[in-house]
Amino acid sequence: MRLGPAKDQRWNEFFGLDSSINPFDSWKSLSISLYMTLAGYAVLVGVPVISTAWVNLLGFSEVQVGRVAGADLGGLSVGALATSFIISKASREQIMLIGAFIAVLFGWLVGPAMGVLSLGAICSSLLMSNASKRQIIIFGILIACTSNAACISITSYEYTLWLRFLAGFGSGLITATAVSCLGASSRPALAFNAMLFAFAFSQYAELEFLPMLSMQNIYITFIVCFLIIVPFLGWVPNDKNIQPTINSEVAKPMEESKLSEDNLPKYVIWLCLSGIAITYVNIGAYWTYIEIAAASDNNDPKWVGSVLAWSSFFSFVGCLFATLLSNRFGLLRPLLVTLVCQASIVGMLANGVTNTNILISVFSFNCLWIFIDVYQMSTIANFDKIGKYASLMPGAQGLGQIIGPYSASYIIGLGAGYSAVFIMCAMASLIAMLIYAFIFLKFKSKRPELAYAT
């Protein structure tokens, strides 16, 4: 499929990009990167119905569900961190060590033949050169598809726990590479906004249609989504060492908002990544257990399912208003208010889940979730010129998604109930707010361009 030179030019003019200078600005790179983020985040987006399926279809306990979800989303974090390492530093030998470790795990979980197959594929893809972005994606697709395929026939809790970790690791490789490509665009805030808009569609589709499928067909759906990437790998810029150069015309409207990484204290970015991780402790625990918590309080399952599906469209509202507010008030001030609001709408469920308050909570949660993502991603994008730290964002999110579901499962195992889980979620949101408040107050007088960046 080709747009043709004239349409390519219209694309560049409409979005203020120049793909002849920065290959990450091309419609092909942006399109495949957006799709890969949706495929990579599929479990995160659909985890309420997937968690319910693990309980109803596989017989896992509520505590086990939290651990399996934490393993899957934690694997995404490890995969994202590995991708950042591979893109920036890793040699072929180091990548081979990672591949050998994963092959051994496959051999232990699924059988020696699968372990040898995994290692052989990794060796073949890395034989001639260090890993490029395309090779990292192939590596991730191989791991994610193999792990999901193994889950179809292996349903015991102990093996599923490890297989979901490996599936998450493969997803993390794909997702972090895609996010790195989006972050390397000349207009990363626009790219991330497009990603979050696309999430609304994927979230609705998953929450509406996955409950109709068996557990095996859910895994098959994930496999198909990953395999769709393969014919379009040529759309991913091939050189992993590309340093995007922004031409003067594109850079002019960005000069005020695109801050120099060289003049920025490094701890600011790491504080932002910490804020993302802690925010996702709340999101991971809430989103894993919300449907199960509603069922435990004897709410109508059909009503809860409909609320979860239709609430995804509040993501549009959140994305639109987040952009409008950031243009007027900057990124950090609206983020502080949003985190406080999210703590309130999560904490309201501590008194019990009813058909009414779950409607208010879930619709507000989806809206504010997108608010937070827009502000957090755009803040790091402003600080990061070449996507170096952008590839760490899925890792930070995944780290929170390990801690959140695991902490929730521990609380439930102690018999404290879902009220304590929702209180923990609210506290995580408030701690993240304090981190961003420190950043804002630190630079309000000394570096106002940081405090009020849009």
C-alpha cells in the first residue's frame, strides 16, 4: 500500500511533519507503531474480563488471579526495560544471553523441542548483526505467540504464572519498541495522543467481545493480533541508531515546549518515571479486580460488563480535555488535580460496590486514566529528544502493574477484603501526586519553563 508522493506531502503538511528528514514521522512508521502499542497493551486493556475468565473458566482463586495478572503485566515491564537496554547498549552477545535464558525457560515449561526452537530462531535473527528494531519486534512476536499458544494446552496455575510472564515479556519488547518510535517523532505529544485515542476503540472491542470467547480463543486472538504485525515490519525504520533531526520549520512551533535534555537534571525524568510506576500500582490493582469485586458484592454481571465496555468511550473525553487544559495550564498543574480526583473516585468503592457507584467510578476512572497518561507521557516527551526514555515508560507502567495486583492479592489473602484494596489504590494515586507536586514546586521559581511546560 502506497500513499504516493502527493498524498505523502499532504500528510506532512497537515500534521506539520517532514518524513524525508525524520523517518519516524512517516505515516507508515506512525501507523504500525500505533497498532503495535495496541497489540502489546492488549492484556492491560482487557484485564478485567481476562481476570474474570481465569476465575470462571480455569478455576483460579482471587489471590491467584492477582498473581497471574501481575506476572503478565510484570513481564511487559521487564520486556520494556530489556528493549531500552538493547536499543541503547546491548551487544549481540548480551542479547544472546537474554535469548538463551528465555529458551531455557521455554524448554523447562513446554519441552526441550520448543526451547531449542526458540533459541534457534533467536540465533538466526541475530547472527549477522546487532539487533535492530525489527529484530526486537520479531523476537517479541516469537515469545508472545509461543507463550500464548502454550497457555492453550497448559492450564495449571504454576505453569500459567510463568507462561504469562513470558507472554508479557514478548509484549513488552514489542510495546517498548513501538513507544520508542512514537517518542522519536518530531511531535511526540501528538503521537501519544493518537495512541490514547486508539486505546478507546481497542478497550471497547476487548471488553465487549472477549467475554464471548472461551479461554483458548482469547489466547488465539492475542496470537493473531501479534502475527498481523509481521507483514508490516517493513514500515518500521530499520536503523536502530537513527537520530531524528527536526528541520527548522517543524521545530519552530516546538521550541517553547521541547526542552533541552542537556540542561535538564536527570533526576527529574527518573522522578517522572517513578510517578508513572506508582500511578500504575493504582491502575493495575483497580483494573484487575474491579469486575471480580463487583461480582463479590452481588452486582448484576451484565450491567457491570456493559459499564466496563461503554466507559471506554470516556477515554475520548479525557484525551480531548487533557489536551485543552494542558494548552492553557501546562502539564503538571492539571496532573496534580487529576491524581487527587482519581484517588477520590477509587476510594469511594471502599464502602462497597453498588450498581450506581461502579458506574460513577469506572466512567470517571477511564476518563482520568487517559488524563494522567496524556500528561505523564507528554511531560517525558518534552524532556526526551530521541525516544531514549520513552522506551522506559512501558517498563515503569509494568512495574506498577506488578506491584498493584500482587499487593491486592496479598491484601485479599489476609482477609482484609476489597475495601482495603481500593484504599491502597487511592493512596498510590496520592503518593504519585506528591512526587509531581515536588517537581512542580522545585521548578516553579527556578525553572518556570519546566513547571509550566505544555
